Amino acid sequence: MEVIPGHRVMGLEAPELAMAAAPGQFLHVRCSDSLDPLLRRPISVYSADRERGTVYILYRIAGKGTELLSRVRKGELVDVMGPLGSGYTLPKKGEGVAVLGGGVGIAPLCFLLAEIKKLYGPEKVSVFLGAANYTAIPAVDQVRDMGFAVHIATDDGSGGFKGNVVQLADEVLGGSYPERVYACGPLPMLKGLARRLGDHPAAEVSMEEHMACGVGACLSCICRLRADGEEPRYAHVCKDGPVFRLKELELLD
Ligand SMILES: Cc1cc2nc3c(=O)[nH]c(=O)nc-3n(C[C@H](O)[C@H](O)[C@H](O)COP(=O)(O)OP(=O)(O)OC[C@H]3O[C@@H](n4cnc5c(N)ncnc54)[C@H](O)[C@@H]3O)c2cc1C
Ligand code: FES
């Protein structure tokens, strides 16, 4: 189902996945029956309805794989591996939370917000969503319907604050970030957040890296981690992530 132009939600009847999935984990999706594209595409779990045994993904049609996926019709089989990777650390009951999503980066954060709502409700949570323009931000209504305060940023000023989502969060929070910060979005956004919040003890971000195997068996998705006083080390985004602590990541161009 198309939710905003170029973005679709797909429900997958998969009771075991629905039970096992945690916020920030992803599915490795085979987008067609043919060998082109050969590689699976990583897509985050957007929500999981454990009672109905259904997992949902929200995806932007970015290229060949996701375009082929958009042609799958109700009742057809989709080959997925998952849930893969390690997800976000849930906050402790009552901790203050800021959630920052860029574009379709809202997908894993929606799942996280649903779990936080179950834990202790929406009161202590601020959500910041941004994109180039208002029509490119999916799931705003879903997040509002869960009861969260949502702040919008757009590059062109077509909705909410004119600027990026990190600038908006800075302005609304007055520079004082809560105990937990969660983010997902394009690399420039994550870099902006790292410049602003690089030593926050518990800020976590989900990395978007090209992937092949999805399970740590190749080297397609390497990223660099750093720790104070130590040599940088390498990690697999698919297996060690995709969620990492922001202060441990070296965000390279
Ligand atoms: C852990 C993880 C979770 C993701 N979750 C989602 C999600 O929930 N919803 C969603 O819409 N997308 C998500 N993505 C991005 C998604 O995997 C890519 O958009 C998809 O693989 C593109 O495949 P394609 O064949 O349609 O396009 P391609 O033709 O392969 O690529 C189209 C364009 O997208 C860029 N691209 C491809 N793969 C990636 C990638 N992994 N990261 C950044 N840019 C990429 C390419 O460089 C190219 O410019 C996620 C990526 C990762 C790593
Ligand atoms: S995609 Fe192969 S190691 Fe991560």
C-alpha cells in the first residue's frame, strides 16, 4: 500500500518473525524471483503485530530492488531472512527520550516508539521528523496517533521548522538532550548529530550501509568504531549493528 508518494508499507504474514523482531532489527529481502538483482535488500522492521503474526516494512522505492518489491501483490510469497542485526536498547521506565528520524529512517523508530509506548506511554518522549519537503516524511500520522509529540523539520520550509531535524531538536530541547536519544536517517543527518551530540553516553543510531550477505560473512558493510585511547576497530553493520552507540562510530564519507 502506498502511504506517501514513492513509499509503501507491506505486511508479511510471519508469526515467528513477528514474535522475534525487536526495534532496529531488519529483514533481508529478496526482491524478485530472478537473479537480478542478485542481492537481497535490507529493510527495517516497521512494526510487528504479535497477535496477528504479521510484520510490516515501510520502504522507499529507491532503485531496482525496491521497485520490484512494490510489484508484489497480496497473497504472493516474499523470501525474507530475519530478523537480523542488533537493535536499539530500550529506555528504562520513565527515562526522557528524544527520537530523530530523517525521511524513511522513521521506519525502525516507529517500532521503537510502539515499544516505548507499551513500556511507559508517550509523555516523556519528543519526536523529531525531517526530510527535504513535507511530502517526503512518511508515518507522521501513525506517530501522532500513538500519542507522541511530533516536531517537523523540512529543508524547504514546506512543513514545520525550516532546516534540518538536528537543528530543530536543538531548538526545541534548548540544547539539553534527555537520557536517551535514538536516530535513524541519511549519513549527513547522523554526522550532524555526531557533531552536536558525539559524546552523549546513550545516543544510538542506525547505520545505513550497502549489504550483501546480511549475516557477517562478507565485508560489504564494514564501519569503523572508536573508543577513547584505543585504535579504531572495524565492525559489520549487518551483524554488530545496524544500531551503534553514536559516540563509538567513526562516520566516514
Ligand atoms: C539496516 C538497514 C535498514 C534499512 N531499512 C530501510 C527501510 O526500513 N526502508 C527503506 O526504504 N530503506 C531502508 N534501507 C535502505 C534500503 O536497503 C535501500 O534503499 C535499498 O537496498 C535500495 O535497493 P534498490 O535495489 O531499490 O536500489 P539500488 O538500485 O540498489 O540503489 C538505489 C540508490 O540507493 C542507494 N542505496 C542502496 N542501498 C543503500 C543502503 N543500504 N544505504 C544507503 N543507500 C543505499 C544506492 O547507492 C543508490 O543511490 C535500509 C538499509 C539498511 C542497511
Ligand atoms: S553484509 Fe556481508 S558482512 Fe555485512
